[in-house]
Amino acid sequence: MGEFENKEREEVFSKKVRAGKRTYFFDVKATRSGDYYLTLTESKKRLDDGVFVKHKIFLYKEDFEKFTEGLTETVEYIKNHQEVVEKRYEYSENQEGAPTRIQNDDFSF
């Protein structure tokens, strides 16, 4: 039965976003009844012991619109009240994944 439950919770889609010292995971999973939901995970290496600490948010499809409205309104507030310079990172395979920062004035989501 455990194996069946694991198959029910398999990721349907996954997007990994590296952003400097943090990595964000956007994972689509399915409930037992087949409904999709989203998990947002932030992973960051703890400086004192090198352990990766993860924080997770579950977002269900009936909340997508309200969540998006709240996020957009909050981000727009910050952009309208302070200068926001988003950082762009490129990862080079030959440098063991060391990030190279590229600044870009593209503020779109």
C-alpha cells in the first residue's frame, strides 16, 4: 500500500529556480483524487553547519487567484516605493555551479 501512496504523490511537473544562495522549487503534485496542487519550497544552506534548510508552502488551485493577486499587489507596492534591481544568475558547469551575477532591469514575473 505504501508504494501505491507514493505513486499517487509523484510530481507531475517541477521547476527549479536558482537565485544566489537560495534555490526555489515549484512542484506540481496530485492528491489521491487526482487534483493538482502546488508546493513552493525554498532551500538555503545554513552557514554554521552547511545543512540545507527547506521551507515549504502548499498552494491549492482554489487559492491560485487570491494568492496571485496578493503577491502581485505586494510586489508592486515594493517596486513603487523602492528601487528594485533584480539579480540574474547564470550557472557555468565548468566552474562547479558557481553563480555569475548578471544585472537586468527586467521586472516582469
